[in-house]
Amino acid sequence: MSSKLEDLLSSLEALARQHSSEPEAVTTIETSAKALLFLQHVGRLKDFWEYARVFNTEEAWPKPLRSFGTRDEALAWLRAQATVPYEAVIEVAGARHNVTRMRDGEWILIRFPTIEELEAMDEESEE
């Protein structure tokens, strides 16, 4: 077992002891430990550490399927596609968008907020 994982599991164990009078908290902590051990068991712990490294950064966000200079170019391309992967992401003028098709066949582009916008929203909610 890697020392990084051992350290994390030791911390979770200490946390569970601190919250021993709270059964729901202990169950949550134990489940977290089991999840980490499962990732190790299936050989995906390295992927988890990489995800943890980029968590809460734009690097973790889905990569765009295609990039376009304008919304009109993006819509023209989408309309020409027979299918687009579920929850596809495209980039329009430097901004990432989720794309989805409405029942009438028209495409909707939903812009991802930037990290700065998300942080500003967090600051507003704390006030």
C-alpha cells in the first residue's frame, strides 16, 4: 500500500475516532475509506490521485469535442451531425458549453461558468 494512501486512511481512522459518538459521521468516513481501498483494488488509485490534483480547477473540466469562433458556426456544425455524444462539450469563442438537443431537434448551448464566476458566486453566498 502506498504511503500516501496509508496516511490518508490513518487520517480517516483518527477522524472516525473523533466522531465516535456520531454513527452517521463514522459510517460516512468508513465509506470514504472503503471507496479508496476499492480504487486501489481495481487499479484506479493513480487516476484518483490525478483527479484529486486537478479537482476544482478548469483542468478537471470536460475537454471540448470541437472549438468554434462563433455560436452560429457551432450551431451549423451541430445541425449537420447525425449524433453527438451525450453531454458533449464544445467551445465557442473560448467559452465551454454543454450541448443538448431539444425535442424539436434544435440545439441548446449551456455555457460553463468560469472558475472566477464560481468563486464570485461563493463569495456572494457567504455574505
